[in-house]
Amino acid sequence: MVKFYIQERAYFENCTVSDLYDPDGVKIGHALEDVARPVGVKIAGQTCIPEGVYDVSITMSSKYQKEMIQLSNVGRLVERDGVSFQGVRVHGGNNVDDTEGCPLIAEHFDGDETIWASLSNQVTADIIDYIEQGFRVKWIITRK
């Protein structure tokens, strides 16, 4: 049994913004990420991860010293098109300066480059609950 979170992206010059849907298909907020780069190009901490389907786990973040959502598709990495992203976490924040290459999730989006009212704690708790119920959790990132 699998639960899916869906992130539907729109690409902009200075950031990538998505609508975020829970496993019931209800829009719960937005995701904000760094800009997209051409296939096979990555600037560390300044590139959104590629579209795809990712495994979701809850692991301890040494940086934040708490359990957090981690996305991966090869071991604990995100690999695609010859580039590798390590330590991809879904967390709170407000603008691309906060992303470090990770998706930020929040309830509100200003229509430009800012999100607010973090969903990180709520979504993390929901994922922990799904895992405890025996579900696998996946994160799908796709274009609108």
C-alpha cells in the first residue's frame, strides 16, 4: 500500500513553485524551490531536484537536529540525468535563500517568490502516521 504526495510545478526565472496535494488529492499548500537547470546541470544548493517519483523516509537531520522528510530514489540520494543530490529534505522556509536545493512547503504563496505558514511539521507527522500504519510513502514531482 502506497500513499502519494503530489507536487505540480510551474517554472519561473528566479524560482520553481508548485501546488502541493496530500494523498487524498486535496491541495494543502505550495512548494518553493530553486530554479530548474538544463538536463545534467546542477549548481549545489541552487538547483531544484528533477521531476520524478521519490521514496519518502523520515530521518534524523544532523543540520536541524530533528527528524525530517527526506526524498531519494537511489539509496539516500536523488540521482537523475548524470547529477546527484544529497540530503534532499522537505522543510519550512520562505524564499529561495532558504532552500539549499530542497523543496520548502507552506500554506500560502504570494504569487511571486515567497511562501509562508510552514507545513513541514504537519506533513512530517502525517507521513510518520502513514508509515506506522504500514504504508510506503512516495513524493511525485511533475509539471502542471
